[in-house]
Amino acid sequence: MKRNHSYQERLKDNERILTHSQKIGGMGSWEVDLVTSKTFWSEQMYRILGLEPSALEPSWDNYLSLIHPEDRNDFLKRTEDYMKVGGAFSHVYRIQRADGVVVVIRSEGEILLDADNQPRKFSEW
């Protein structure tokens, strides 16, 4: 029981450190499980997007809706290409926040493939 409690405390500490580090670095992260569609946006990702965490459910479609209209097709094309091969990638695109502010996103990410070389997870930070 004590070992499990220690593990839980370390996990909470790591989450707190990650949140603080992202805030200081002005960076966020998000991830989509491509099998279940479960999506996670970090607290800092919400800040970058100009949103409160309760304002918008994290989802692939909601994220796509925030990508600047002039960049959306290129983002989708690149993402499609990345999913064919998996691995690390980087790209630059703009987000159009609800308040009208345009934010340039420089993204590093990774596509994880399953044992059958099918895309499993899409992560950006």
C-alpha cells in the first residue's frame, strides 16, 4: 500500500512539474488516441488557444476548427503524410483564437504506430 501511495505522489509531482515547465516555456501539448478518439490538451495548450479548460471539449475536430483557415488544408495534408510513415515530425501553422488573435504554432510531434504499422497516437508539443 505504501509503495502505491509513493507512486501516486510521484505521478502527481511529475504532472505538477510538467504543468509548471510548460507555463514557463510558453508551450503546450496535446494528444489524440487515433483508435478511441480520446483527446487530451494540457492546461498550457488551452492558454495558448485563448481558452479556459471548461470552454471547449478537447477533440480532433475542435482543434482543427482553431487552425487558421489558410493553414488548415496544409495541416491536414501534412498530417496525412506523417501518418503514413509514423515517427517524429515538425511543422509551423497558425491558430485563430476566438478573440481574433492569430498565434503561430511551431510544433514538434510524433505519430506512434501499432504492431501492424497503423497510426495509433498523434502527439504534439
